[in-house]
Amino acid sequence: MTIAETFQRKHPGSAALYREAVSLFPDGVTHDTRRFWPFPLYVDRAEGSRKWDVDSNEIIDYVVGHGALFLGHNHPAILAATQQQLAKGTHYGASHELEVRWAAAVKELLPSIESLRFTSSGTEATHMAIRLARAFTGRDKIVRFDRHFHGWHDNVVGTAGPESTTPHSPGVPEATLSNVIVIPPNDLELLDSTLKEHRDIAAVIIEPTGGSWGTYPLANGFVQGVREVTSQNDVLMIMDEVITGFRLAPGGAQQKFGVHADITTMAKILAGGLPGGAVGGRSDVLAYIETRDDDWNENHRIAHQGTFNANPLSAAAGSTALTIVSDGELHKRADSLTRRWVQGMNALIRKHGVSGCAYGYSSKFHILLGRPCPEPIDDFEWPLHEGRREMPSAMRPDLALALKQGLINNGVDLMSTGGMLSIAHSEADIDKSLDAFEATISQMQDEGLL
């Protein structure tokens, strides 16, 4: 039986739900990355590092809520905090103590944040960050890096694929996108010349570990270089820490790389796995949300509403999660397990004579099969540095499909062709995952895919 046939045989419940979903949702899904052939996986419940689909298949989860669940599914402290708040109310339509505690926890971990505002998502956070940058500087243009993902609003389009210098998207006016410049990453000279050529640039926004949560890594020192170049050119730096925030370290990528951004966007781990985001940074920049006199309010102030901003449930989960991760010990464990997982996959790739590699950073990993990879520096991080800018190429769609289907068949779920770890993952999970990976690539070889 082929990988595809096994997938369909093991998941009749998911197939049935998908048949109903296609009459309700475009593509039958509620998130682009959940599209899957011949149907997506439908999950019934989750606990720790595992989830169980509607057909009762037990699966080690490396999607972890699209990166939001650094503590794993149903962490006892998060569960207790949200249950306690649930009994008190889900929405007050008013300020509350937990939002103060939540904001204080963010400021404690991220020294660059002097003031902040909560949102309901990472997309909302980057939207507000860009608007703040434009208001503060009085300039219109934004610089982004090719393949870097910052949500799906009009300023950033929402594609994680390669883009031209001036991006385009159906439904977005050309006038909007003409104020966005997209350049390749890892080229500080190009960034500097771009900022010098266009004196109407308000900010540079960056994913600090590379495009699409590190699928396309950044050269060592590039983030620090962006900070230096933006400062020299009097341009704001927006650090998109929606994924890296509180994952790479308690203080996110800024702690890891020793830089302070002018504006930071956050979500995912910020809210402990519940919906929630935030934009924070310099107090003089965030001051543009403040209400002052009539002239200021009419000509300078940015209005900001949001029904679920700092929702009490999200605040309860978020403040609890940030307290748990604050000492950094859990990050060391998650990073160590990720390294073992990636190095184990690379050993199996070599054992089976397969072209490709796995690579990672911190507690994130990516898999590339059917393509040659450069020799890794330490069998973990993609070997990229100034002067050597060879980037990973995309995996063939048929290989990516077979890899994900095969791993699901063997009890492991990826987020596309990679994933992230939580502190709930264990050595036993890695052992089982490596067995699943070996079984899957062996099946792919048997079917002539590798």
C-alpha cells in the first residue's frame, strides 16, 4: 500500500469532515497552511506533545499551534489560569488588572519595550507597527526582505514566496504596494544604498531568524547590521518577533542577538497559546496612540480599537506563560531536543543515501529532501555567513506531500516541511519521531520518490 493510500485508509473521519467543509469554506479550510491533499487532518483533542485526530490516531505534534504552544498543549498552569478566569468572565468591555500584569511581564523580558499596546493577532501587530512608523517619521515607504512573512494585511500582502522589488496582490491597490520595497536579505550594502536612495523610508521590518520562520536563514551578524544601518540612516527598525518572541530566549531574538529594535511585534507565545498579540517599543513612537489636545488628535494621533485587545482569558494565559519561561532554563531543554532531532534526521538521511538535509535554529527545524545541501557547520544550523549566501531551495511539492503524509501515517505531524518543539516534548518523542522519519523516507525510496 502506498503512502497516499495508507493516509486515506487511516483517516476516514477527516475525509468525511473535509467533504462537509468544502461546502462551507474556500478550499475547505480556515487557514492557508492547513490546505492539504487529499484532505487535511482533523484533530479531536491534544495534551502535552501529543494530539489525537478524529479517527483516534495518536500523533506527536510539531505544529504546536503554529508555534504558539511553547509550553505544549494544556499545560497545567495555563489550564488553571484560564479556568479560573473563565469562571470570572470572558470579556468585561473594560480595563482589568490582568492586562497590567501581562504588560509588566512583557516589559520585564524585553528591555527595548518602553510602552506597548495589545492586539488580537500578529497580523494586527505588524499593521499597527507600520502605521506607527509612518506617523512618527512622516514618511510613507517600508522596506521588507524577500520571503519574510509579516501577516496578511495590505502592507505585507501575506505571501511567503519570492517577490519582486515592488510586490503585488489582487485586492490590494497599487498605490498601497508602491510604498513597500522588497529587497533580498543578507546584503547590508544593498540595504544601506536603498535607504540612502529613498529618503522617504519610515522603517525596515525583519523576521530576525530569516524568512518564513527561518526556512530561509539570515547570515550571522545580519540582524545586528540591520540595526546599525537603520540607525545610521535615521530609519526605524521593526523586529517581527511574532514567532521568535519568548522562543529563542525569554527576551526573544533581541536578547539572543543583543539588539534593541525601535518597534517590536509579538503574538503566539505572548498569549500562552490563546489569541493575542502586541506592538511595543520606544515610548516616543508609541505616544502616537495617546490622546492629547484637539490639534494633536486630529493631525497626529493614531486611533486604535479592537474588541478583544487584552482579552482577560488571553491575559491570564499570557501572563502565566511569560512567568514560566522567564528564567530561560526551558529554552535550553527545547533547543537541545531540537538539535538532537535535527542531527538524528541528518544521520538517517546519510544512512539511506538520500539527497537533502534537516536544519534548525533554537527550537525550530526545517526539512529539505531531494535537493543537495551544503555541508553543515555543526549538523544543525544552515551554513550561511557573509560571503556565502546559498539559500535553501524549495522542496518539490510531491516530496513535501509524501513526507508529511508518511510522517502522519507514522504518528508525527509537521507544519508544512518543518515545525517547532515545545517544552512538553521528550527524549521518547524524539526517538519515536526518528523511527517515523526513517520509515517514511524508506517508503518514499520504495515508491521511487527519493
